[in-house]
Amino acid sequence: MKILAIADSEDKALWDFYKPEMLREVELIIGCGDLSASYLEFLVTMANCPLLYVRGNHDESLHHKPPLGCINIDDQIYNFRGIRIMGLGGSMRYNDSRDMYTEGQMRKRIKQMRTRLAIMNGFDILVTHAPAAGYGDMEDLPHRGFDCFNELLERWHPAYMLFGHVHKEYGHFERQSVHSSGTKLINAYGKYYLDIKDDEHPARGKTGSPLYDLYVSLKKEL
């Protein structure tokens, strides 16, 4: 499966100089925050696939005017063709924005998803705006990562974590790295094309959770 991951900066090649072949093989678009509604709406209109997104720390406007045709997966685990995608947008709190959180507040968000995580037996892709602490983040408070993301990755071992927030221009930028849990970390700043192989996630209805696998099987039959 080919996924287009985007974050923070509207890529000129996808917008100002758009050509149909740029999205032709893309089966899913994932937005990792701080992108305008008009940009997200343009991409979902041009692409023949869904667009999932989380909000970034500069996405206050999306509370009032969400991008049409796109799916907000904040605090959700979204199933796309058997791939379980968990969304946790926002950054470390440094002012009163609705999309900024203390470490304790982010930890509480994860705790509130505990039942869904258990029912679905984890997830395959974590989509955030901020990085995990110590993995591609920075020392200043606004760009510091969340330690609870590390705990989440160590508990469930997803195949990928997609995030943004740390821009390439900051001089401290890692496009890809590997977490101690084995999760592949990708900073989606601008754009990144990700090819996910079938063996990198459980087959549809084969997550190991009897209840959730039964639900997926029945839904497929319907």
C-alpha cells in the first residue's frame, strides 16, 4: 500500500505545480498537522482515496472549519483496509491553544483510549504532530516530544509512527529513524511517500483480538 504522509508545509509540487501522476498510485493520505484546510481539501479532491488527519499546534481554524471530505482521527483508531491507524495530534503546551497539551494531559488522552486499544489489540501506525521524546524532537518546550509516546510504542510495537512539528529548516531534522521498540519513525514534514508491505501489519481480521476480528469479518461480509 502506498501512503502519502504530509505535515507542516504545503508542498509546492503537490499544490502549485500539481500533476495527476503525483497521486496516481497513492491509496491513502495522512496529514500530521499544521496544514491549511484548503490544502487538505485540494488533495482529497484530486486523489482517489481517503485523507486522514490530526491537528497540529497551529490548527485552531480547523476546529471552526474542518477540511471538507477529510477524516479527523484525533483520539481515534481508524481501520483502513485492515491497517489500524491511531491519531494523537497536538504539541507540548506552551500557551492556551486547544491543541497543546502537558505531558500529563497527553498521557490522559492515551489512557482514555485504553479500552479501544485492548479491543483492537493495538495499532499499526501512530499518527501524531509532535515527536516522541528523544526521537527527532528539540530541547525547547514548544518542540519537545512526549515521553508517553515512547511508552505507547514500547507497549504495542506498531510498524510506523508518522509525525511532523520539527521542520527541516530548523537544522535539527531526521527524516527517518528507528525507535527502541522497533517502530520506524518518519518525520512527514512537507511530503513523504511510504510503501507499506503486507507483512508489516496483520492481515484483515487477523489481529489476534477475537472480538475485533469477528467485527471486521462481519463488516466485510456485509
